[in-house]
Amino acid sequence: MRVFVTGASGHIGSCVVPELVAAGHEVTGLARSDASEKKVRELGADVRRGSLDDLDVLGEGSRAADAVIHLGFSNELMMSGDFAGAVAKDLAHVSALGDALVGTGKALFGIGMQRTGDAAYNATIDANPRSQVTRLIVDYAGKGVRAATFAVPPVTHSDLDRHGFIPLMIQIARRTGVSGYPGGGTNTWPAAHTRDVATLFRLALEKAPAGAQLYAATEAGVSLKDIAEVIGRKLGIPVRSIPDEQVAEHFAGFPFVRIDFRMPNDETRALLGWDPAHPGLLEDLEQGHYFG
């Protein structure tokens, strides 16, 4: 298939692209800079120059492809504190990509979590402004597009992970001299190795039906205390519970530290024959590449 990938040079995209190329797909990656273009070409893909905000470029790339994998996001805007603005841009990006595919039966894959029959789970989903993007992607399944969403876990780990939850935890531990966890540390984070997530995208391209919700976690939930204990041991610093009244100060700049949910993946494994093969989170931490 001819596949157009946004975010092709990013953390997940830089694994998805070579996974698709190795499977014989013709991949074109969006690149907004010379550095990004160089990286995408080194991954084995062709390049379409432009930024996510070049909506005409997105539409052209989408029309020229058999499938679109949308991994790009306005991370700079989000990190500046304007999450709502980043989501508004993403809605425009998905519209440009999806409108070009209406009635074609071609694929549109993006990151998101669809609502379920669990009210508590739905409350967590609805609290995330990006749920609007998920709904937009799913809407295209009713417009002749093979649209599917991927619930990518909050901890997607590997030697390629530079700005995720784990690097933040390590940064805070180094800054404070303590590998901390809030309260009892019983809150859990779903996790997956980046390369296993890339394999899931490839399997979905080949097999996923329209409207599918795919769960990309290889571990449904890893406790924050267990994570903190490995970080503390690797850094040679104390591991300590952070009282509730001190959590905001200790984890300044990381408001998501209290996230607590699980992401089972049995249905996704069965649907696509996905068999994750890479290390789990704690084993990956033990390998040491996060601490270089």
C-alpha cells in the first residue's frame, strides 16, 4: 500500500515507518524541515515537504495514498500551555486528511480512545480535550473511510523515548534527589515498547476493520511505586512516597503523575494476531539506556 504518515520523524513515527517499509509498503512521510526530511529518508521513506498547518499539503498527501497514519501533533503549542489550541489545530489537520478520503474506502488511522460502556472509563476519556479528535476520526468510518483509532499508552518506552513520562520522572528524580511517587504509589500506567506499537500499526494497516478501537498497551498497568523503585536504584538515590500536599510542588511541570487506569489488550491481540515481543517497562528501565 501507499501510506502517508504525519509525525514520521517523531518518537513513534520513526519506528512505524521502517516497520511498514520492511513489510513492502510504499511510505511517504511529512517533513517540515531539512533535518526531518533527512531522517525520514534514512528510515526508507519518500518525503512530502510541509508542516501540519499546511492543510492543502495534508489533503494532497492523503489523496495520493491508500492509507493515512496521523501521528503528528502540535506539541510545541501543547507544551506552552495551550492544549486547547493544539487540539483545535489537530481537528483541522484530521479534517484535511479525512475529507480527502471520504467515499474511497481508504484507511485513516489516528491516536485516540473511543467511549465504552464503562461510565468511569468514559469520564476519563471525556476529560481529555483530544477526545474531540477521536470522535472526528470515528465519524469518518460512516463516510466510506476505513477509520480506526489507537489508544497509545501514556508510557511508550524504548531507547527512542526522549520526552515521555519516564524521562520526566527521571528528570524530576535527579532534580530533587528523590525518586518519588504520590501517596502509596498504587496508581498504574499502561505501557508498551515503541517497537511493539509500530508492529500494531502495521498489522492494523493490513487487517483492521472500519471503526476499530485498538489498544496498544502491552502491559495493562505498571504501578508508579515499582517504576520509582527502579529509577531510584539506577540513580542511587532514595525512593520515597510524596505526601498529597507536596505532590504538586515535587512533581512541578508534570501534572499527569496521578494518572491511574488500566488498558487491557486481549481483544486487540485476538483481532489482529498481535504478539508483542519487546521488553516490558521495568525490564527496559533496567537496561540503562534511559540513564545515559
